[in-house]
Amino acid sequence: MSTVQHLRHLGLFAILSISAACGATGAVASNPPAMVPSPVAPTCRIFVMWPASAPSAFRGNVVVHPADVESIVAYRILEEVRKQCPAGELVHAAPARECAADYLLVPTIEQWNQNRTDDPIGAFVSPKNRIAISLRLMRLREPAVESCVRFTNRARVTVNQSAARLLNNDFGNQLRTLFERVSRVREGC
């Protein structure tokens, strides 16, 4: 089975797991919402699914723990979601549909290459830090993929810094493009 097919099956599994009953013990991580205006709508509910990782996503000459990277990505996405929708929450395969969520954001870490070098000349040659994350915004009321983007970024030089630095303002801009479609749909109602 190819990686694309595997990711599609993983996405389908995520959707099916969301349609389970909403129990009182559902795992929902929540931070206090940031106090920013909401251009989407004050009542929108976007849940962010805990990121999945492609089987060969983690490479490089620095050991990274997938759970740590997934946590960094999840909370960075949640930070941007709350700028648009303060009621956004992070879910660990919890049933979002029955918990009154309007949308579910499903991230997949496709590539997370983290490298370091102690050689000044090596800083300018490959391999460099590189990330690739796909983001799908799922509508839950009438289930469908509302919008999707793929974010990629790479460092210009290899230095002793985390690949998490690549989740910069460009990443936030990509997330905002997902929400543009939601804004247009909500304004039409």
C-alpha cells in the first residue's frame, strides 16, 4: 500500500473515530483562549485533531521524538485556530461531531527533517531542516472536505536549531487560507 493510500485510510479512520459517542471521559486538551477578534464568527467551533505522522516522516541527524513534534505542531495549529475561532479545541480522537463542533482540522506531518552541524562549512550544504505538513479542514454538519493545504518549509542553512522554527508566520498564513473558505460560507448564511 502506498503512503498516499495509507494516509487516506488514516484520514478515514480519523473521521470514523470522530463519529463515536461523545462520552464524559473524552480526551480534550484545552488552553485558555487567546483574546483576539474572531473574523470567522463568534460562535464557530473548530476542533483540531491531534496530528498524525506519516511512517517515514522523521529523518535527519538529530533524534526527535514523534510525540514531541506532534505536540509542537498541534499547539501551534491551535494557536492560529484560536485567532480565528476562540472556541477552538484540541482533540485526541474525541468525537467532535457529537460535541457540537462545526469543523475538524486534520493535520498530518509528512516530513520532519531535523539536522545539526558543528562545522561552519557544513551549515551551507545539505541536508537542511525541512518540514511538510498537510492540513484538511473537514465540515462536520454535512460531512465533506471544506478545504486543504500543504505547507512546506526548509531552512536556508543547517544550524543547531530546531525544525520547529520553520512553523513561522508563513505557516500561520497557510492556516488562514483554510479559514477564508469558512468565512465566505458563514457570511452567506
